Amino acid sequence: MSPLLLFCILIGYFALLLGVARVTSKGADNDSFFIGNKSSNWMLVAFGMVGTTLSGVTFVSVPGAVGADGFGYAQILIGYVIGYIAVAWVLLPLYYRLQLTSIYHYLDVRLGRRAYQSGAGFFIVSRLLGATARLYLVVNILQAIVLDSLGVPFWLSTLVVLGMILLYTYQGGVKTIVWTDTLQTSGMLFGLFACVWILLGELDMSIPESLERMRSQGLANVFTLDVDSPNFWLKQIIAGALITITMTGMDQEMMQKTISVKTLGDSQKNLLSLTAVLVVVLLSFLFLGGLLYLYAPLVGVTATGDRIFPAVVMGHLPAAIQIIFLIALISALFPSADGAITALTSSYCIDILGIQRRPGLSQAMAERLRRRVHLAFAFLFLLLVMGFKLADNPSMIGVILKLAAYTYGPLLGLFAFGMLTRRTPRDRIVPLVTIGAPVLCAILEYNQAYLFGHYRLGLELLLINGIFVFAGLYAISQPVGDNARAAPVA
């Protein structure tokens, strides 16, 4: 198919997003940008969050990983379900009770200003790295299938994509993203199920027949029973639960949309509905991965990992499916960055700059400041995407989960300490504890062969990181009575 036609589809899709943004951002202010005026429809938020949760990494990397790990990702999925239930029934009631705009304000109320800033700081670092890794993956694929042939350099592609995202999030923020994410999730899911249907037809198999073929070729294995393996089933389930608790329940981007719903009950319905949809969708992505690895040898495709899906679709499937794949890929691209830039802007403005704590700052000045921060984060995104381009890891889902273990671990430790103890840490030492824990984890991982023999650390590093922070906070804290700081314990 002509790259020029594919490029025109990309521009048309973006024009549609701009139209949605134009309608939804009318009369928007900082309150609309940060939490959507707390008037978002819970069903739209739930559906749109599917796209944010999955992103381009799930769309490409989860099917690609089936060749190496089978259906092993389902172990993490079991943990996801446990984690979402915990977020819905433990964290959301706390956030609504305190009427938070930034969830890290809880750390200020409970543990002190340095804990608050440390939590917000680690969110900013984690979301910057995670979102740019996701953005890099999808832009890199678009580059390979469309833009290279048009002579467009990678840096310019990234700059244009970020410019597009800025245009439709600049004014409306969350108020706009709730609607654009709904549109983008629809495109991604349509692409997923269309590709599954076409591949089943190309293979001339029914679903049961294809599953049996996957099983016979070792593509459908779920549980890893080797205790020494990083993919041991119990570690993966626990890690999945902790990843969800931290990357959803302690993540401003995800919670910013969730707490934009008017009532706690609707917000909980939003999260539980999201969980049900995610189970179906992620299992479908694993099934798609199995189909890709069954089909690839028949047409001479040798690509694996993140490259197999685009190689099969763009090289061997009908033009209509190529268009659907491109739309789905673009739909996976934007939610991985638009919500992240918006949430990072919100967190930096509220938690670091404290614009809601500065009574002398007029609304007009606050909005100008917020826009400048928004532009600054877009520039940081550009720099980090170029960094991932230089690294060029073949499987970005592993990179993202490893980054999460290091950057979300301190958030896990901070929130757990606040909710599970009635102690207050010495405020000025908290940043040293939260920075020291990931450093200790890195030392532990580097020396794991010497320390643990055949045992290999996996995603349990997230838990270890959190435990280090919890223990460090305990060591620098003292018991408190029934005072205001100790009160907001779940």
C-alpha cells in the first residue's frame, strides 16, 4: 500500500481528534484541565482508560512476547485483577474522602511536605520514562512502515506527533482526554479483533483448532513452575497485583481520570468495569500473538518480538487490514502520551510549584504557568524518545516493567507506610530514603548471581524496593498520637 495514502490516513485521524478537542475544551479552565470539573461520565472514563492502560506496548509487545514466553503474561494478568480490586476498595475511598486533586497530597497530609514532594517526584520520573518508552515504540513502527519511505527523519516524526498531542490537550486537559481516549480505545480494539478474524481466516482454523495448534507448539503455556525463573508463577501474580496498585492506584495519570468521576460509587464501577474489559482484551492479545507465530512461518516471516506484528500485517495481509492496523496503531500511540503529558503537567503544577497553595496567583497567571509547564514536558518527551531510539531494545514491554520496579517502588513504600502505620518520619530525611532504596535494588540486582546462585530476580524488585523504603521510613520515624497528621489512615 502507498505510504502516502497511509500518511493521509494519519493526518485524517488527527483532524478527527482536533475536532473532538475543539468541542470538549470550550470554556475549559485549570479545574477542567486537572480533574475535568469532577463531572466525567464513569462509563466513558472506564472505556477510555482501557486504551491508556494498554497503549502501543500492549498492542505490539504482548503478541510479540508469545514466541518467547507463551501465554505467560496471563500470570501477570491474574495479579492485575487482584490489584484493581484493591485499588477500588482501599485507595479510592481514601482519595474521595480527602477530596484530592493530586493523590500525592495524601502524603503531605499524612507524612509531611518532603514525602509529598518525593512521591510526586517519583511519579514524574516514572511516568516520563514509561510514557516515552511507549511513545518511542509506536513512533518507531510508524517510521518503519510509513515515514522512512517518505524521507521523514525519526526526530521530525516524533516532534510532529508531540505537536499533534499538544494541540488537542493544550486547553482541555482531562476534560478533552476522557473523550479522545474513548475514540482511540475504540480504534485499537477494532484493530485487534479485525486482525484476529483475518488471521483465523488465513490459517483456515477455528478458535479451538488454533488453540490446539498453539498448545502443540508450546505457544500456549501459561504457568512457569521453575522457582528460580524470573517468570515463576507466584512472583508474576504478586508482581501483577503490585504493578496495578502502583501504576494505577498510586499514579496521578490514571487516578486523575478516575477521580474526575463525581461519586465514589461510580468511580469504583469505572475501575471494576475496566478490569473486566482488560481481562478479555489482554487474553485476546495473547491469542493474537499465538496466531501470528502460527502464520509467520507459512509466509516466510522470521521477525520476532515487537517486529512480528507489523511485519506480518504490512507484508502479507490485505490492504484493508493494513489500514485498520495503522488506525489501531495510531489509536494506541496517542493515549500513551496525551494523558501522561497532562498528568505530569498537573502533578508538577500542583505538587511541585504549588499553584493551588499560592493565593496571590491569579487564575490567568496560573493558566499561563500551566501552559508553559505543558510545553516543557513535551520537549522532555522529545529528548527521552530520542534516547530510547539510541538504545533500541527489541522488546519494550520488558524495559517498561523493569523501569516500573525501580520508579514505582518508592511510591509503594510511601503509601504503605502512611496507611499501615501510625508513625511520622523525620521529614528532611525522607528524600534520602526514597532515593537510596532504588540504588540498593540496583546493587542487589547487579550482584544477584553471587548472592542468590541460580535464582534470578524479576518483577519482585518492585516489592523489594517498596520494602526498603518502608523499612527506611520506619527507622527514621516516631510514633504519633491521634493528631491531624496521623488521622488519614485507610
